[in-house]
Amino acid sequence: MTPRFLQNLLLRYRATGFTAVFAPRKPRHPLVRLLFGLAGVALLAILLVFGVVIGAAMLAVGMALRLLGKPRRAVGRTGSGGTVLDGDYRVVDKPVLR
């Protein structure tokens, strides 16, 4: 592909007006800019508060379920009949680096 061909494609892409959709312009009036800035900060604060409230609620529900739920039995203390596996093990030395 030649550079002239790529420049032609780029000019055609820019001429379609499709790029204006993905490149929004800032408003020119200072009060409108300030209003949009304050709206963005307010939206960020609302999302932050909702996130903290939802996280705290999840922690509270988890702790309540743990306190009010049935106590769990310890794993591995099932006695003679159960899921205990018996095996023979041996220690393998570390390989020597050469």
C-alpha cells in the first residue's frame, strides 16, 4: 500500500462526518461547562456512595449469615468411616543445577 492510497482513505474517512460522532466538542459557554462539570462530579459522588452502601450491605449480610447459620464441622475429623485417604509418601530431593 502506498502512502498516497492511505492518505486518500484517511481523507475519505474524515469527510464522511462519522468522526464527529466519536469526538464530542466541549460547550463554549463557561456556565454550561461549569454545569456539565458539576453534573459529572455529582454523578461520581452518587456512584461512590451507592458502591460503599452496597459493599457495606454485602459485608453485613455475610457476617449475619455466618453468625446465624449452622456451625460447620471441621474437615478431616470424620472418624473411621468417611472420606479419609490413606497413602504412602516419599521426599524427593531438589534437582542439581548443571
